Amino acid sequence: MNQTLTMPRELDHRESDGVSVTLLWYEDSDRVTIHVVDSDTGEEFDLEVAGRDALDAFRHPYAYILPAAA
């Protein structure tokens, strides 16, 4: 079986105080992710979120990070 992977579609992007946040949609799987890059610390991460939470997660990505297990 031949499977084609599609590139995500950028729905929105913003930058503030060295933090870059991009809202991405993967049409083939209907997934939504938030890509965050902090240029000051070099930290970079992706969050997969429910479509209904996409705009809130885009505005407040750090609120969607799960705390580390103790």
C-alpha cells in the first residue's frame, strides 16, 4: 500500500518576546497541533490539541502542557 503524507497547513502564527507559536492542521488525519519555539531558551515543543481547543491553545500554549509525573 502506498501512503502519502501531507504537509501541515499553517492556520495562524504569532511571535512575542522571543516565543514563536504556530497553529498547524494536518488535513489527512484532521489533527491540530501547536508548535512553540522559545528563541531565548532554545526550547521547542509540539502540542496536539482537540480542534475545539485549537484557538485557546494557540493563545495560551503553556496552559496545555501536562505536568511531569512525580
